[in-house]
Amino acid sequence: MPRVAILFDNFGPYHLARLKAASQVCDVLAVEFGSLSLEYDWKASESFGLKRVMINSRGSSQDLSTKEFQKQLYSILCDFNPEVVLVPGWGHRGALLALQWGLTHRVPVICMSESTRWDAERSPIKEWVKTRMISLFSAALVGGTPHRSYMEELGMHSERISFGYDAVDNGFFSEGVRKIVEGRESRAERTAVQEEAREIRFRRLEMGEKKKPYFLASARFIKKKNLPRLLRAYAHYRAKNLPSTLDVRLSTAQSTWDLVIIGDGELRSELEKLRSELGLEDCIQMPGFKQYAELPAFYASAGAFIHASTTEQWGLVVNEAMASGLPVLVSNRCGCATDLVQEGENGWTFDPFNEEQMADLMLRISSDEAGRLKMGVKSRDIIAIWGLDRFASGLTGAVQDALSEPRKGAGILDRLLLSVLIRR
């Protein structure tokens, strides 16, 4: 098997699942830049059977100077002597240092990317710099259709672009949800979080006791996740679902779902204030950040998943929800929407700035139980080919492409640009 070094900033559960899949088709060295993530409060995960090294075991990769970071990374790569190196994107200091090492040692470097044309503001100068950087990579491993298009726009030949970067362990979610739904989880597996998720679903309603699904969202509480608009859209949904007579109220109140948002972040106080202003404290719940092993409990009790980001390179939580058998409502600004959402089949896409449209889709999906269940089955069918096998096969294709290409070199201008970007 080819000897491959795969680099990530910090290993969360998604990364470790992909790395273990990669180790089935390559001799993998997993290189982690730092022990802490600046974005996610992940607990350290086991990596049995995986060769794994860490550059900064005491914190984030940002805590190291460029000189120290370079020294340690170069030492690791020289000791392992990989045939191919895979790096996360073209913007991280560690990725650019690894690219520099590859060019110096005539080792092909593959860019793993989930960037799209629209996920950030673009300027002609920045795009020109990107085209220079992309020209130094031997191949690319991307998420889906819009990511391939952007990579082609930046100058990578289509035959050297492979799919499969954005994948999750579908079996973990599908089997975890099935166990919970069927009541087959053991007493040891029935965690406090599972009990918390069950309580959210089975809590007492004003109109009486009844099991009821809810809308589920999972996101960091930051601006681009668009959560204030989601809360206001949910308020519109409830208003649209209000019956005009008491008799109708008795029959429809139980079809009005709650909204559960798992996650945390800097906007929590703002969201809690908005929830209070909307008078929705009893039906919008924010139980906090949940670890990977705790997620199936929430997917198992949900009725549909909604992801409302104004910009999102991919959106792996949509993969999770689909593997869990949920219909999905996904912002059309999410990179996964093009490939994973089939309109009217497993859900719908929407304009994330249009609260009324979100509300209408919430109403549509919560008022058709048979259709919702059918959509959930379709979600599982669609996501079946987007699992870890896809990552492993995409990795294999990208490695073969990289090894078949002439070894890359860098001219004076590109070396200068690379040096400036590393130290910026």
C-alpha cells in the first residue's frame, strides 16, 4: 500500500473515522497539528490501530511559532518519508508548510478541499494567489459537485479531482438510532444524554401527554449558522399552525413541533434573549454542546433536521441526519445541498434569508407524517454512497493521480508567495 501522511489541525470524531478508513487502503501516518480545537470542544478520541503523531500536545497549533511548527512538522515528514502527503485546504499554516516540504523533497501533495465559489467573499487578487497555490498541488480530494467546480475554476484539471472528502460513519448513526428507537440499547449504553433527549420528546404538553417529534438543528452558535433567523422562522411556523377554533386546536396542537438546537457558542445569550422575546421558552430548547457518542439520542427522537447557515462549505451534520433516517431542510448556501438534497424526495432546500419560506417548509414537513417517514427512508438511500467507503476510494484515486503526475516544482514567484502566506 502507498505510504501516505494525512494532516489535520485537530482530530475530531469525523477525522478519526476517515483516517481509519484510509488506513485500510494506505499505510497512513495521521499528523495532528494540535491537541485542542479552537472551534469544537471535542473530547480526546481513541485511535486504536492508527499511527498518529501530534505537533503540539499542549494546546492549539496556533500556540507555536512558525519556526517551531515548521521544525517539528519537517522532522515528522522526513522520518516517515511518505510517498504522498494530504493536507486540509490551502489556507492553514500547517497545510502550506507541508506543501513547501513536498515541493522541496519532490513528494506530491494532495489538497483536501470543501471550498465553493460562494462560501466567502472573493477578490481578484486573492483568487489569483489561490490559482498559483493550486498549481503546486498534484491532485485534489473534494466534497462534491460545487467543490469540484471551484477547484477546476482555480486551475486543477478535472481528471485529477476525486470525490469523497466529506463523509461520516453512516453506520454509527444508523445503528445507534435503530438501537434507541427499538429499545435495544443496553443499560450501560443508555446515557444521561439519551435520557435527556427522551425527556425532550416525551415531556408533558399543554393538551395532554403524547410522544411528539421535534425539529432538530445542530450548529455552533456563531453568526454564519443563521440561528436568529431560524428562531424567527420557527415563530412564523407556529403562527401558521395556529387553528382558528378550539375544536381544531385540540386536533392540531399536538402536530406543532418543538425546536431543539444542540450546540453552543458566543451567541448563546443573544439567542436566549430572542427566544424570550418571541415567547417561545417552552418550545425552543438549547441543551448545549453534545459529544459525538451522544448525538444518536437526539436524532432518534427528532422528526426532521434543519440546517439554516448563510454560508457553509459542506455541512456534515446533514450527513449525520440523513444516515439517521431524517428528512432534511437545508439552506441552499450549504455545500452539501446540491448533492444530498433531492427536492421533494428527502427534503427541500431554501433561501436562508427567507424566514417565511423556512416556516412554510417546516409546516409542510410536520403536517404530513406518511410523507415525512418516506422522506427519511429516501435520506438513508441517498447517503448510503456517501460514507467512509467513498472517502477511502476517493483517497485511493487521488493518491494514484498524484503518483502518476510529474513531480511538482516551484518557481521564484511561487516560492515567495508561499513563504509570505505561511508567515502572514
